[in-house]
Amino acid sequence: MSSEGKKLFNIIILGVSFMFIFTAFQTCGNIAQTVITNLNSTDFHGSGYTSMSIIYGVLSASNLISPSVVAIVGPQFSMVVSGMFYSLYIAVFIQPATWSFYTASVFIGIAAAVLWTAQGNCLTVNSDENTIGRNSGVFWALLQSSLFFGNLYIYFAWQGKTHISESDRRTVFIALTVISLVGTVLFFLIRKQEDTKAPGDDDSTNEILGESSSAGNKMMRAVAAFKKSITLSVTKEMMLLSVTTAYTGLVLTFFSGVYGTCIGAVNRFGSEEKSLIGLSGIFTGVGEILGGGVFGLLSKKSRSGRNPVVMLGILVHFIAFYLIFFNMPNDAPIAPMEGTDQVAYMIPSKEVAMLCSFLLGLGDSCFNTQLLSILGFLYSEDSAPAFAIFKFVQSICAAVAYFYSNYFLLQWQLLIMVIVGFFGTITFFTVEWGAAAALAARGSDYSSI
């Protein structure tokens, strides 16, 4: 197999592995609060929102050390171990206890930081400036296929159910745990590159891979990776991109946890309200997959760069927020186990709710594919620290959003996303114009998003 073929193979395996792991984890996140609401009449007294807040809070802090971890143990082994912790978290729901639920939330936060830093490194090592757009799109489309498969099962398994029994819960989470383990094992199929270091380049991406057998060299690389993360975090480009990244964190919280909970709480949806949570996830996944495919696989046909895609993303999201505001009751995110009988500005429509799920996924893929692409382009030689900063900002904003989701009415959550999304779009445009100027200065064709 040629070097280019091997790199594409690695990207596909990376995407498929993440697809399996996040089929389990994202489905778990989508139904966690609904499942927990049905548990809170027992000895279990946890909160899905609080768990996710812990996960993303720990994840954000752990991104300070994740480049060092990847430098010491390598990206492949980092992803394998992280995948095991994802499986452990999902398995907790088979027989949940409050202490194990929150403890697992801490561990998966650490694991997630390492997983995503290693993913960014693996994506960049197997790409160049001509393939980073395509590879980002392929990876994103495969990853977000996870929203389709897991939620399709939830839709059919929970059809007509207004209460989630212990048997229903155990069946779902045993299956999700096995799926997560399959994705973890697939990481072993990723092939190492014989030579990812440019001749005479002492500071290339291979520095992060930690392939030297010398413990001293690995420790030096770990320290260097940490210092590089601090240095990159205060650069103009990274600070501007952090606003865009913050927006993706807020949106991640909304579509992966809050919106599904809102749908499941609307009593006017009748006996379908719980199964609609799964259907919502499916439509979100379709939007994510469509966006990843179109903006990744067709990227070479674009000569306008990344900005039009991001503009499309923010317009799609603003339409979704407007429709959600009119369609969903204001108290839906914080409704009790009995649900809510309130009505917003229209009678709740299942069709509008599913359309909004699709739009949320499509817009999210616009932002994330372009962020992965521009980070891989700007920081091709410092990929692990750059992606660690990306996940740090995204995760801390997701943690804050999960925390306030326990208290804020729907209208205020939507308003926060509108404001941050507006400014995040502007800051992304600023960085992209700078990237275009850099390409022009190098005499390169500005044709790859």
C-alpha cells in the first residue's frame, strides 16, 4: 500500500473507531437525563446534567497535561486506554450508584482529553495541507454516524414507552458498553508512519509521537509539549479561534443533552415523547453526516476557503434556534419527571422538532469540520498542543453550559448561543482571512477547505 493509501486507511480506521465509541457515548448522553429521571425515585440521586458538567470540567483541566501524556505513551496507546474508560462510564448505567456515577464522570473527563488530543495528532500526521480538508470531513462524517445507529435503536426500543424500566435500561447499556469496546479494539489497526518527520526538521509533528525508547527523551518531549500548549494558547490566532470553539461547546451541550431532554419532557407529544428522543438524535446525526460528507469530500471543488461553510453553519443554527423558541415550552429543560403541559408560541410539532434536530447537526458539522481543518493547517507541526487547546476551550464551555442547564429556562439558553455564535463567526472569519493571506504569500492555490 502506498504512503498516501496508508494515511487514508488510518483516517478511515480512526473515524470508524470513534463511530463505535461515540455511538455508545453520545447515545448514553442523549438518554442519560431521561433514564436518571426515572431512577430518582430509588436510592439513586444523580443528575445527568451534573455528570456532564463534571466530565467537561475535568476534560478542560486535563487538556493542560494531555499533550504530555500523548508525547510519552504515543497517540495509539493513548486512544486505546481512553476508550476503555469510555466503556467503563457507560457500564456504570447497567447498575448505577450515585458514587460510581460521579467517579466515572471524573475518569472519563481525563480520558476524553487524552483521546481528543491523540485524535488531532493522528489526523494531522496522516494529512497535509492538500488533504486536511478532505480528511477532516471523512473523519467527521464517520464519527457522527454514531448519532444515527444508537438513536435508531432507542427509537424502536422505546416506542410507546412513558416509563423506562430496569430491564429496558440494562439491555440498552449492556449493548452500548459492548459497542464502545469494539471501537476501542479497532484503534490497534491504525498503522504507524515509518517517517513523519521532515528531513532536518527538529520540531515536526513526530516530536509529539514519543517514539523514542529513551525515558529521558520522552520526559523532555512531555515538558516541551506542555510549554508549547501554553505558548500557543496566547497567540492571536488561537485566542480568536477560542471564541468559535466556545460556541461549539455550547452547541454540543444543547444538542447532545438538553434538546433531547426537552423533547422527552413535552407531554403533548403523547406516548411518543420518549422514542422521539432517539429520533431526534437520528436527525441530528443525518445533519452531521451530510455536513461532514459535503464539506469534506467535496472540499477540493471549493475555491472560497472555509468562511462560506461557517457562514452557512451560523445561519442554519439561527433558524433552528428561532424554530425551537417557538415550538418548545420554556420550562422543558428543567421539567420534572411528570413532564410539562406548557405551550410555547405554537402547539408543539414533532415535525418541527425533528427539523430543528437536523439543522442543529448540519450547523455543528459546518463549524467543527472547518475548525479541524484550520487547526490542522495552522498548527501542522504542533498538532497535539493545538488540539488540546481546542478541546480545553470547547470542554470548559460545555461544562458551564451543562451546569446552567439545571437552572436556565430554554429562552435564556438559546440567547446565550446566539450571542456567542455571532461573535465566534466573526473571529473565525478574521483567522481565515489571515490563513488565506499566508497561502497567497507562499504562492499556494487557495482551493482547499
